Amino acid sequence: MVTNQLKSKIDALWLEFHSGGITNPITVIEQISYLMFARLLDLAEAREEKRAERLKKPYKGLFPPDKQQLRWSQFRNFGGEKMLGVVRDELFPFMRTKIADRSALGKFLKDANCLIPNGNLLSRAVSAVEELPLTKGDTKGDLYEYLLGKLSTAGIAGQFRTPRHIIRAMIAILDPKPDETICDPACGTAGFLIGAMEYLKEKYSTPDLVETDEEGNKHYPGDLLEPYREHIQGDMMHGFDFDSTMLRIAAMNLLLHGIEHPAIAYQDTLGSNFSERYPNDSEDRFHVIAANPPFKGTLDLENIDPALKSKVKTKKSELLFIVLILRMLNQGGRSAVIVPDGVLFGSSQAHVAVRKLLVDDNQLEAVISLPAGVFKPYAGVSTAILVFTKGGRTDEVWFYDVEADGFSLDDKRTPQPGKDDLPDMVARWNERDPKKESDRTEKHFFVPVCDIRANKYDLSLNRSKETKHEEASYDPPKTILKRMRKLEKDILKDIDELEGMLK
């Protein structure tokens, strides 16, 4: 979570760039991101060196012996002009070549350049980035989210990050396996892909090898994933986005989370050329898809993939993404996707057609209602998580009402650890039983598919949830009137006493 203190540091860093002549917000974000990446790269290198030393295994580092000056821990101690020479003339070319050669960053770093004009600005920027807690959980992603919030187009393009605790819950529900393929068709900064990798590392780590840092954060080595290493580094993670800045950050984040060759591609997956450019990925391809697609209203009908238009006639992106995900999943593949509430109850032909597609032609497993404030301060739209499997049959649908997610639901999003339904939601998901969860007045319950069909495929929680009515007993009216008369007499007596005191 980004605290006010961290926001102040980012704001100060932003002003440093602005006063240094870099005023384009996207350029500022990219330059700060490069510096964050350089520091994280050195931290990851140091961690791998210590791990290799502890395991008494050889480790061939990313930085050769004659390139140690390119490590953050080295050049941050240089004077401004010397630092600028090393970063601009040595580190960035190294990032464009050597680092790119070892990862999927090549096509995203090929245009990376240091645009910081002088050593003084670089020195101040490096000092500021040094103070950021980039080792604390996924704070680097939270910091980037705050940076992104400074763009005037944020929210219009749907470019706000999904909260990491929401991602963790969705990934836990999907329970990805190390031999499966995972995709996010609107990956942004790759939060869902990173969440899947962290889930696998935690699940497939020997307990004795789990390390805890000074701040109490646990680091999972994922040593039991070794038999799947080639698959993980190659064909497991797939992501698409049509924002090159997002893709660059996504590739950097994945590299720093141990994914050296993710299949990250520049592509509008709703576009008419997706099937042509990626025929193998666009249909019957993935075991797991987790996504929070942008809700950007209507699209140009001419630019929508014909394969999607053949299923449902609409220009609404939130409906098209559901059809797209169903198409991209292989038979038996499963998905968890965040949708605006309108998808659940919209009455247009397209809305009903998409819900019928989920219920009648596939297995809709769950509708998880989220509180309206989970995406604040960037968006206040009410949302839900749809969980479904391609193919199969829908017999009952599980509903869960998430009323709190561990944070206040206002713009401040203050941590409230005592108010968090997500752990319970995941636990209930793993223990769900249609025979035991029929009381629709509870937070979680099953609804038979016949009831859903009878309600015109309305999937909103309010349509299915029942209110618990408790009988209340009241005193007879005469008794209440008698009490009121006595109360009135007492009030008049008190008024008389006060009036006497004023004489």
C-alpha cells in the first residue's frame, strides 16, 4: 500500500524531473521505471548470490566481473557526472543487449534510453529511488500505480492496477498447476501472471528453504518447481496488451519474479487481426485465464474480431472479453474475470446472450460480489468476479457476498485487517457443498440453475439473496402513550426547576 510518506517521496521525485526539464508524464514514468528496474535487478542479483552461497552452488551472475560498476549498489556512490556516464553510456546499452538476451525484454528494451539530461538530476533521482521500499512485497507495483495515477488519461484507458489481495484470492480459486498455461488477454503490468507465479512458488517450496527478511516478508524459492522449469520459463505465462509502456513494465516485473521468457505481446485481443496474428493463442489454447479487462465502453464495430461478433452482437468491451476468454480457453480450462455489475443484470440482448452462453453452454461456477470501493481512488464502479469453466454443465452457481476486503472503501483505502472477507471466501470456495449451502440469507449460498433461468439469467446477488426477517414485538399503544406522558411530565418538571434557578 502506498502511504502518504511514500506519496510525498514520489511527488518530490516527480517535481525533480519536471524542474529538470522532463515534463511529459509518460517519459517521467518510464525513466523512473528504468531506475527502479536497475535497483531491483541488483537486489535480485544479490539475493541469488546469497542463495547460491548458502546452497553451495555455483552462480553465473548477470553482471560479469568487469561490469560490476553497472550494478546499482556500485554506481549510486559515484558523483553526478560519472554516474551519468556509466548509466547513460554503459548501463542502458547493457540493458538493451545483455539483459534483453536473457529475457523477453529484448523487444521492449530495444528503444530504452536514458533521457535524464544531467548528472545532478540523475544523482537526485537515484537517491530518491534508493529510499523507496522496493523490497517490501509488491510495493514496486503500488508505486507504479501511484505514478500511473498522475496521467490525465488514467481511468479513461482503464489503466489502473488490480489490488494484489484481490489477485491473490482469484489465483487461489483457480489453483494453477505448474504444467499448465496461463494467460491474461489484457495484462497491463502483468499483475495476474506475477500473482500466479508467486502462488506456485509458495505452494511448491520446501518449508526449510523459505527465507524471512528483516521486515518479516517471506521469500519462497519454489525449488519443487524444478521439474517444470523449462515450461515455466518458456510456455507457461502469456500476456497481451496494446500499451507498449504497460508491456515494458510487465516484462520487467516478470523478469524480476523469475520469469525470463514470458510470451508478452503487443496486441489488442479484441481486434480483428488477433486471430490472424496469433492463431494458436486465440482459440482453445489456455488452461487458466485470470483478468481484469478494461471497461472502456463501446468499440468500433469494424475493428472487432469477427470470431467474437459471430457469438454476440455488441460493441461493449466487458461483454466481448468474456466471449474472448471462453474462446481462448481449452476444453475444461477455467477462468476468473472481474466484470462491472452491469454484466450480471443488463437487460439488452447482448447481456442476456453472454450470460446464457456462460450458463447453458459452459459451467458457470461462481459469482463473487465485490464492494464498490475496491478500485478507489481510480474507479468507484461496482464489480464482481465471475468464475467459470469452458464446457461442462451448470447445475448450481455459488454466490459469495464480499462486504470488506481489508481496507476502507473510501479514496484513502486505509488498511483494516480486522475487516476482510477474502480469506473466508477462499476457504469457503475450497469447502463449498451445494447440499450444505442452501440458506440464501447467508453470505454464501448455492442457487440452482433452474432458478437462474427462471429469472432471465439475472446473476446479480440481490436477485438471489434473501433478506432475513425477524419478528419484533412491541408494547401495546396505550402502554407507550403512558410512558410518553410520564416522560413529558419529567421534562416539564426539569424546565420549571431551571426557570426557578434564573429568578
